Amino acid sequence: MATQHPVLALDIGGTKLAVAMVTPDGRTHGFLVEPTEKHRGPDAVIAHLFDLGHRSIAAANLGAPAAVGISCGGPLDARAGVLTGPLHLPGWIDVPIVAMSSAAFGVPAVLENDATAAVLGEHRFGAARGADIALYLTLSTGVGGGSIIDGRLHRGAAGNGGEFGHLMVRPGGRTCECGRHGCLEAYASGTNIAVRANELLADGGRESSLRSLPLVRAEHVSAAAAAGDPLARELWDDTTALLGQAVTDLVNVFEPNVVVLGGGVTRSGALLLDPVRDIVQRTAMPPAAARAVVTLAGLGDEVCVVGAGALALDLALDLKGSARV
């Protein structure tokens, strides 16, 4: 049997664009990350994305890709290959990203929700490898989710299932990008952790090491919390409590073998994982609590790229099989 060719993976995030060539062993080659600069609009960002893709192909030096895999937050229409209106990319309405990618690289392309792609990557190559039931939550610009059920990728009836970031954790609470009030994303995304910190600082009257920073980001909050800053610690404890509550609900519903947490916020490591894991173990219903492993993504910052690559590898195999028939 001929060796399977590598594929090109493109991840479109609200903060960063990430691309790489991915080989069948799940390894990335020519991995590149640059800011999205979404304020420039879809045309400029997509041109930048495709330029990164061509640069990655050249850097990897593995030849032309057999297919392109694209991961992006939703809503999107994976079957049609269209970004219908991603919440993290305002103004991206009905963008035919699959057709555009196929034209740019001269090979077939496939689109998937970023967290759905990520759970596939973790199931095939990472922390959820071989699990019968696996859940994935990405904590990044937004909060997304994906699931493996009975060993198979679950997409939902219209392909947008797994929106774990829109679990209600505080009814009537903060306004979410989706229009509801009190969603997990409104509290636990990197974007909203930073927004909440800046709101607390704007209230005045409380000392915090964060006041010395010109622009507070989520990583500053976690670092200050770890150092014992009272304001940061209060915010971080509230965030992990709400995240733990949401993961517990998911564990009760799905009874998974593993729950994987990924995305930029998880770079805080044990500061995030330990309290969430503790809440799940204390409050999830037995026997689900005893069976569920809560862990960090094994693929780290490359998880969505590897997931998009896994989708493209599958597409290339399917097309190769069809050609033989």
C-alpha cells in the first residue's frame, strides 16, 4: 500500500491563525501561528491565512498536500463548507471557505467546528486516544466543545452540536455573544476573564498587582492569582467554580471516559485543572464521577490544527478509496 501523503491544516481563531502540514502519525510540520487581526475583515484575513498555508507547505518540505482541513468556531455549515456567521468573527457571513481553500491550494478541502476537530485530534493522537466516550472543551477566545460518542465523532443534526460554551451557569448573568445571559463562555473564555478583570479594576478601591499593567489579559489574571493577588484569586476561583459546575453537568449527562480541557486558558495548568477536577469528583453523580478522567489536552496549542489535519487525512483516504472503485 502506498504511503499516505500529508495534508494541510488551517485553524481560524478569533485571536490567532494557525497552520501546519500534518502527517498520518499526527505530527505537525511547518507549524506557523500569527495574529488573526479580525478587524481587517474576512477578505484580508483569508488572504493572510492562505499565505500562511503556502509558507507552511514550503517550510515543511513534504511536497504538495493531498487535502486541506479547516477548523473554525461556529456557527458554520460543514456539509456546504460555509462559515455562516462565527461568533468570534463578526461580519463573516456565508463565507464559502471550503471552495476558496480548494481554489487556493488545488486540492479538496473539508470544514469542521474547531472544537469538534479538536476532539477528533485528541481521540486519535492525544489525551482521549481510544476512549469510547470523550468530551472536549476549548477555553480560548470563546468556549467551544466537541464529543466522541461510541467511538465516533458526534456533530449534531445540523453539524453544530457540542456548544458546551453555551451551557447556562449563572441564569440572568453576563451577556454572552450568543445573546443569552449567563453562559459559560461569558465567564470562562480568555476574552471574558480579561473583561471581568478590567471591570473589577475599573470599580476602584481594591489593590491589585494587575493595576500596573496597561492591558490585562487572562494569562495575567492566572499568574496574579497563583501569586496570591486577592482580586485575581477571587476572579479565578469564580471562573474555575463555574467551569467545574459545567463539566460536572456534562459528566452527569454523558458519563464519559475522559473530559479534555484545551485552549489558551489551560496554559495555567494545575491552577485550572485541579479545582475543576476536584469539583467533578465531589459533585458528579456516581458512578460517572469515578469513571471520568478530567485532563488537559495532550496536543497542547496544536490541538485544533492536528484535528483539522485528521479530518483532511480522512477526506484524502475517502477520495483515494472512491477513485479505486
